[in-house]
Amino acid sequence: MIRELKTFVAVTQYGTFAAAGQRIGLTQSAVSAQMRMLENTLKVQLFDRSGRSVTLSAAGNRILPMAEEILSIFARMSQPHDVSEYRGVVKIGAISTVQSGLLPEVLAEIQQTTPYLETRLIPGVSFNLLSMVEAGDVDLAITIKPSFSLAKELWSETLLREPYVLIVPPGIDGDDPKTLLREQPFVRYDRTSFGGRQVSHYLREQRIEPRHVLELDEIDAIVRMVENRLGIALVPLSGQWLSRTADVRVIPLNEQTFYRELIVVMRQANRHSSLHKLITACLQKKTAKPLLNTGSAPSSHP
């Protein structure tokens, strides 16, 4: 019944028998046959098949979390007692600043602990990565915490809070963020991203309408634009620019400081896996840094 339970969970994730079959390598008729076999075995009707998409029945909703728990237990049965003996592939999703920031050292530590494990890094923006974790396309992801609640199938833990600061090119006088944002051209953190939405919220709260000259979603690229005097920007203290001498002046927002929360996300069924615990522990160890947790800014250029 393990095969049928896996197919059942896939159908609930992808919405139709055809879509589930495409993702797990079965024809629609094979999926239908497995679901009929599962229903006959359990003696319940799992789906309401009245429309084009399948909807879980009351019995299906009751059984789904138990099916996920059974699959999780079955997966753990095949795991080695010693995490160092793990084999296979783990897929980790990460936003760009994590890929170029904390993840290389974390992956190096994981490789030392699990030498037979292959890691595949999946890049993406936070919203897409959350969807991939929910769908089971990646094992876990490091993303920005959204303003909305996560799906009930997902579990998350905050790794760090990154304070936003104002960065300005050398030669721009003044230390008042509000005045500078009203007077100087503004390089905007993409407002459709989770982090960019926080910038939009701050600007609305402060009743500031800056003069936009550029909008993009790469923090290190935004810093480069500011270094080349295209404008000023609101960015979190995150990315490779912190490890080099960026040619910008950093101005704290003081009492108006807001934060971008970095989280690790995985499916509830995987949170007790030894491998997931190892990866989370490595991430926590790497992110336990006073600079990123206190909201203090790096030294500004004179």
C-alpha cells in the first residue's frame, strides 16, 4: 500500500490524477486504478470526482495526514542509524543572498559529516521555493518569511533577522533617512518580492514617495548600482557586499528599523528526519552571529 499512499498524496498536491501522474511517472489510468485499489482496501471514498479536478472527501481529509505520517515513518525506516552513512540526493532551495552568503560554508560542513550524500542546490525566489517545498520538489529551502501564514503541511524556523539600512553613494551629504529618501533618486528592491514588500510597507508608513530610477531583486546588484551613483537604496544587511569594502555609506534607520526574517522551511513530515535536523543545525550554527541578530550596521565610509 506504500505505492498507493504515495500516489494518493501526490494527487492531493497536484489537484488532478493526470497532473499527479505526470509528476510521478504514471498514466492517468494507472493513478485511477491505484486510487480505486486504495479506496477498496480502506472501504472509504477518498475523493469527490464530480468536477474536472478531484476534491478530497471528508474521509480523504481525515486520512491524508495519516498517510503522510505513514510515508514519513517508512522513509525513516530506510535511513541509516549513523547520519554519516547517508546516501542519495538532498535538494536544497535557496534565495540568491543565501547561495552566495552562508550556504557555501554550511554545505562544506554537511559534506564533511555526510561524505556519501549528494547535494543539489535549487535557486529561486522565496514564493517559488515555498511552493516547491510544499509540492515535494525540494527537501527544504532557505527563504524570506512571508507576510502570510504558511500552508499547514509546512514547518519553518527563523534562522536570523536582518535589519534594513539605507545605503548611499559617497559624497551624498546628510544622515536623515527620510530626507534622503525624499530628495535622492531611489534604487528599489523589487516590490513583488517578500523583502521588497517590506520596503513598500516602510515607505507607506513614513509617507515617502521616492523618485524611482531602477527596480531589481538582487541585493548585491542593488549595492553595485548605488556604488555607481545611480541612487540610494533600502536593503537588508545581507549578501556578499558585507564581506568586501563596498563603496557606500551605511545609514541605520534607528527607531524605524525593520527586519527581513530568514527562515528554513520543510514539510512537517520531514522535520524529524536526522538529515533535516543536521542541515537545520548547521544553518543555525552559521547564522548565530551578533552582527546580523542585533541590528547594528557595519561601519560607514567617512
